[in-house]
Amino acid sequence: MLEITSLPARQGDALWIRWGDADAPHQMFIDMGTEPVGRKIRARLEALEPDARHFDLLVITHVDADHIGGVLTAVAEADDELDGLAFDDVWFNGWDHLHGRRVAPGIEPMGGAQGERLGFWLRGQRWNAAFDHRPVQRDPDADPVVVELHDGLQLTVLGPTPERLRKLIAAWEDNVFDAIDKGKLDPDHVTPGMERMGAVPGGIEAMGAWTGPPVLESLQDLEDLAATKSKHDRAAANGSSIALLLEYDGHALLLAADAFADDLCDAIGALNRDGPLVLDLCKLPHHGSRNNVHRALVEAVDCPAWLFSTDGTQFNHPDPEAVARVIHYGNAGAHLLFNATSEYNACWASEDWQRMFGYSTEYAEGEDGIVVRFD
């Protein structure tokens, strides 16, 4: 079996993936949401039996607070050690990795504020071990990197590129003072840099007041919404996201973190596959931002199911334009999965719209998020 659970993570990601024997599955985590979300994940880990707390992999895709924060509170800075909790490898690109350097085990890294805090814990972990402690990245001039985990599960690295990592350096350094001002970090214990809570200068999305759901009364309305011009995401932290193609037992999932649409299209093209990349599920980039979900990306894959990970906090995601692009440019009968119900996505549950535009929806119930299982 293969199972992905998108836990409620506010505006962030917290993906719990299990595979193999249903009675004793292998498992991995990709991000853990914000710091408050991490405390809830900690409670979930505590509720497990000690022998069920072993993880093949933890991936921290990038330093945005809604991806890295929960790792701090759930694991790295938790008050007590949790019996049996262990990770065979942790993938995270720290300060030295941004410069293309190898982080030797046991050496203290430099980093942004939350990356710095994470670094104290990472020194005692197997950190980017699958990459000989070098950056987790896709080199456009080399064959895609494929890492095989237990029971034949394969992860192909779709991003970031070395260029995207280098572009994060300045923002990583400059924003450390924001953490100090907010009391998030002791200035005596800081090395330069942090990614600002939410986005980096020059990359933050311009968000106006929420004006309500779109008015869609015809197929032409949906087409016009999908065709609305959007900017391209330029946030350095988002561009540094570790994006992955997961393949197991004939199934394929695209786990796009907050990656740029163009970068994902380039990576998909580099796989040298005939036609669109066939998927079972796509976890959309940047929580369904119109600046990351472009027509070219939707058309680059052949996918029946699309996962939106957000409750709309802070940026009002998912954007209506992004949802419209999935419905209009994607496979007929698209199935939209939401890991939370919010005022920003509730409109897509409209039965009239689903009949008119030929799609379906599924929303999480309660605190367990949404679970997708492939047998």
C-alpha cells in the first residue's frame, strides 16, 4: 500500500507518507507546518508505540516558517527525547549547501534563524546522507538524481537547482534581524540570516482583501478565469524548495513544495518521458498560488487528483485562478482534494459547478487532514 496524509498545517505543508506492509509500514515526513502545528504533530508521535516512531526519511523542503517551523517544535527543540523516534536520513539544504559545499557530519553549520536552530539538532542526525552530505539539488547538466528507499520506493529530485540555492543566500543573511526584533532568536547565538516569516523581500505576494469567491455562470467564465495573467513567483525561499517525484509499486506522486512552475516544467522535461508525466496525485506548488500553478505545469502532467494544502491563512490560498487552471487545462474529471475547509476553497464544493465543469471535490474532516491511499 501507499498512503499520503496531508495534515492540517495552516498555510503550510505537513505530509505523512507510509508505504509497504500495512501492519508495519515504512514512513517519511515532508515538512511539519508552522511551530504551533508542530506541537500537534508531536502529540501524534507521542501517541504512537515506540516501535512505530521510526522514519526512513524527513524532508524539510525549505526555510519558510510554514514548512520548517513544525520540525523545530515537534522534533528538534522538543523538551524531552521520545523513545524510539529516529530518522534514517534528513534532507535539508542549510547555509553551506547554498554555497554548494558539503556539510561534514558533526560540524556546526551557519544558517538562517530557523535553519540555525534546526542545525543544532541536525548535527546529531544523518543529514543529506543520501547525497554524501552535499546539497539536495537537481543539476540541469546531469541526469536526474534518484534515491531508492526501503521496499523499492524511489524519489527523483526535481529541484532546486544550484542557481536557486545561490539566490537564497542574500535573503538568508539579511532577514536575521527580523527574527531578533520578534524575539525569535537570541542575537548572541546567531549567525547571519533568516528567511522572513512567510516570504522574502521582493518575493511576497501582493494580497488584497478577500472579495469572495469568483462568479462562474458558464464554461466561458471558467476559461476566462483560468486564462487570467499571473506573475511568476520570485521568492528566493520558494525557489529553493526540494521538489520530489515519488514512485512506488506503479504509482507516482508529484510533491512540489513551493517550487516555481517553470522549474518544475524544466525538471519534468528532463526526465525524457514521452508525453505528459503520468501521475496518480499532484501536491500543487505553493498551496495553489496563481503565481506557481500555471497552464504549462498543469498540461505537463497527466493527473486525475490534485492536492491543495492550506486553510487560506495569511495569503488566502488557493487562488481561484489556480483552481480554474487545474479544472480547465488538466484531465477531464479532475478530483480536487483540500486538507482543510475554508472560506477560500468552500465555493468549489458547489454541485452546480461540479456538474457544469466536470470535476469533483473532497475535503478533510476534523484534525486528521485528508488521506489518500493507493492499494
